[in-house]
Amino acid sequence: MAARNSELTATSDRVLAITRIFDAPRDLVFKAWTDPEHVKRWWAPKGFTVVSLEMDLRLGGAYTRHMRSLEGSDSWRRGVYKEIVAPERLAFTYISDNTQGTVGHETLVTVNFEDLGARTKMTFRQAVFESVLARDVHRGGWTSTMERFSEYLAEVLAA
């Protein structure tokens, strides 16, 4: 039984979980995650812009995102939608590609949206990373991206 417990601990160490409460209604938060016109405005860490975004939002549909840093470094992310339950839940695979053609490790992202009236509790989970270091790198990127997302929602609500 000890081997099973240590295996579970090792796996849980390679899971990224982020919970945020946004000052926006759930329908808007879900739409901002699923409408390309919204997504391209926030889905990149600070210091990056979304150069192009393609989204086929349906079960089995794919997305591809091309980002560029302020220094001109290009990054691509892609994946396939595994679950879409509007406005409650979204799940998709997540793969990083680089300019040298190296394909990164595939993870599964699940995002749950809990209705809190005028606010939304978002629970984000990405798993399973190949290492704790990879998880921590993604934590930095996603934390920055969630800050941009929060700022974007405030802009939309103020308009």
C-alpha cells in the first residue's frame, strides 16, 4: 500500500490548481473563455500578445493559439475540446509547441465556473505535468494570464 500512496503523492505534486473569484457574472466569464473575440484579448501571460487564435468550440474540436513576447519570441499552444457544459465547465487538452518543432507534454485543463450571482468562482486544474518544475512554470504563466483575464472582465463590464 505504501507504493500506491507515494505514487498518488507524486502525481498530485504534478497538478496545478488555481481558484479565483471574478467580479463578473458566470455567463460572461464562460463566454470570455469560449468566444474567440474575447479570448484573443486576454489568453496570454502579461508581456505577450495573441498573434492568432483559431477555436472550433465543439466536442473534439481543436484550438491553436500563437503568442509573441515583447522580445519577439513566438510560442504556440494547441489542444482539443473534451467537455463543454455551458456555462458550468470546460475541459481541453493543452500542448506547447516551439519554433524548433518540439512538441511539449500533453496535459488536461478543466475549468469549472460556479455562479455566485454577480460574481463567479473559477476553479482551474491542469494535470498531469511531467515534473514539478513544469507545473511551476505553468503556474507562473497561468497566474499572470488570470490577472489579465480579471482586468479584461473589468474592461468589458465598464464598457
